[in-house]
Amino acid sequence: MPALPPVDTLPRWIRQHPRSHEIESAYNICLDLEDWIQHRADLGKEKEKALIHCRILGYLFLHFPSDNIGPFVREIVTISGKHQALLDLGERFYVYFVKLFTYKKGRTPMPSSHPSRLSVDDLVAKVEDELKDAPQNHQKAKKLALIRDGFQCVVTKVYDRRTMYDNRTLQQAVLDGADAKCTECAHIFPESISSEITPENYAATVWAVLDRFGYRNLRQDLNGARIHRLENVMTMEAGVRLDFDELRIYFTATEVPNRYKLEAFREICLCQRPRYVTFSTPDADKYPLPNPTYLAIHAACAKVAHHSGAAEHIEEVLKRMEDTLVLAEDGGSSDVLYTAMLSSIHTLAV
């Protein structure tokens, strides 16, 4: 878990900000909090979690997902010197921002097959007809994303195996050397953020945290069934989706519209995967592309989670959950229970 870097490493856009002095002062508050934690011997086992919560606040300055950093800075300044209040704020970002993106989001329901083995054009027409005026859900989002993404994983470009079995054109492509594997519908913002499938107070708190990033329209964009809008979903091979869901890989925008650099914190996650991914669509109005803002927030969360140590901590806790059959009576497994309770909220979306 790396320590927070010095203040002079803040991004250039912050150093050039008209209120850079105020932003730097707020960041120094996080540095002071980190130093305070390091010298508090009485924190014991709680020191690691306290450092994670502190560093989440600090690394948000380096990877803030928007230019509207003012409200976040003012909140830090307002509670300056109140160590526990700052740690509580960091914990809220941990629970409602980092964990929002890191919990498993459920497998894609299997789309219905097409036994008539239609051509690709006929298949598209049939799916569009099936979905006409239908309420949006995970399975329908999967079908629409498949059409937009050419029945392929957006990263590896392998064909969807289930579709391939029902389509002569795709079968011929595979016979000619193309690959086909199981694909899933990956949500950028997970289904668990929808107030229709989670407790209202949980969803409201998530929106409140995201509001701090200056994205006040996100609630309107993604609430309820709109979580399945095409701008929030992509077709991904199962392994790619797993790495995306668990913040091992993320997309960084380039100067070319709809072209992203695929990045990761471990080189192995990029093995046999392209360094650049270009999203395309046969019809931008009917099949809009993944939203750049959603991808930017996901990328920011990935960076904050890994640099702060939060991602490693979550992975360790989840492994302990898998290994723990009976919780210790003395409360030694309370962190496991706490994470399991939070996880249960997210699994309601499965």
C-alpha cells in the first residue's frame, strides 16, 4: 500500500487551477492525517483500515473523476483537524464508491436461442422486433449490446458462442479462423445502484457520494431500469468482464473519439489483449456507444482503489469470506461479516 505522494505531484490541471492553493491545502490535510495515523500506536489492527480510508481521500485528489473538485475540497477543509470525521468520510467513499464497483455483479442471463439459424441481418431484425416497446432489463440489454457490438466482445473481438451456434454466417467466420467464446453483458455502473433492486437508503447514499464528483445527472441517467441503458453496458468475454468488474482493467480515453487505451495495474491482465479498443456502432441513435463519463468514473475508481490499498483489502476480505464457514464468536471475523452484509445488497441484482 503506497503512501500518499507529495503535494507537488498533484495533476497539472490542479496546479493550474485558479484555486490551486485551496486544493493543495486540502490535500495537505490528508497528508497530515496519514502522518497522524502512522504515529498512533494505539490504533493496532485498525491502522491498516484507517490508512486505506485516509489514502482514498488523498488519491481522489490525484485521480478525481471530474474538473468540479470544489465541493470535495470544501468538505475536506470543513472537517480539517477532526481526524475521525475525515476517516469516516474516507470510509463512506470506500463503501459507496470503491465497493460499488468491485463486488461481483452477477452473471448474464442466457439469451434465448434462434433455432431457425437466421442470417446476421435477419437476426438483428428479429431481436429488434422482440424488444419493441419492451421494458428494459438485463437480458434485453444483453441482446441490444450484442447487436451494437457486432456479436463480439468489445475488447478481444471473439464472437458470442451462443449466437454463433444459431447463425450460419458467424459459424463460417469461426470455420475461417475467428474465435467464439461465452460473452456476458458487462455494466459499467452495476445493477446494484438501481433503487428498484436495492434498499432505497443504500441507493440514495450512492447517489449522494457520486454527486460529490459533480455528476448530478447520474441519478436521472441510471436510476431504475435505466441502469440497463446501452450507454452503460458492453459485450465482454467472461474473463474480460471479470477483470473489468473487479477493477483490474479499465479504459482511458485518447484524443481519438471512441478510442480508448486498455490499462491495468498488472501486466498479466493485458496479456493477449489489445492495448487500444475502439467502440463502434451500426447506428449511433438506435445503439449509442458506452458513455465516456461512465468509463472515466470507473477508471478513476480503479486507480483510487489500487493506489490506496482498498482493492487489495477487499480481495483479501472476499477470500476470507470464502474460507470462513463459522464466524468467530469473539468478533474476530467482524470485517468478514460486514463485507458479507454489503455484498448481499449487491447480489440482489443477480
